[in-house]
Amino acid sequence: MSTQAVEIQVFGRHLKVNCPTGQEDALRAAAADFDQRLKDMSERTKVSNVEQLLIFTGLNICNELHAERLEHNGNAGDLSNKINALEEKLDKALQNYPKR
């Protein structure tokens, strides 16, 4: 897979980041989201130490990802249970269906 350097801006700093070809827009969107989160965190907490802001923002993002994964896994489990219940109902219905 080929990559190319893409320039992004995060918290006032310009960075060149290698990115898989075709993923440039996704990288720019992620950088813009991260930049906004850093600004929001700075305004909410009044923390000006960039290292602390990066850590706090990164932890918030990881917490959101963890919650999404738990929800996804729970939904997948629920869906699997519903499919199994439906299969059981179909099996019972087919057993009671008259054969020709």
C-alpha cells in the first residue's frame, strides 16, 4: 500500500504525517476533530500545559472508544441471541409442518 505525506494542523502546530493513499480526507477530518477536542479541553479546564491537554484529550477519546466497543459487543451479543431464538422457532415450526 502506498503512502504520501499529508500536512495537518493540530493545536497550532503544522505536522506532516504519512498516510495511506486514499485516506487523506479521513486523516484531515481526524486531525480537525482532535484539534477541536484539544481546544475545547483547554477552554473547559483552563489547562495550558500542552502535554497535559494531550493526555487528557487522549484519555477521553480512549474512554469514548472503549464505551463504543462495549456497546457494539453488547449489540452483537443481543443480535446473536435473537438470531438463535429465531432459528429455534423456525426449527420447531418446520418440525410441526406436514411433510408431503
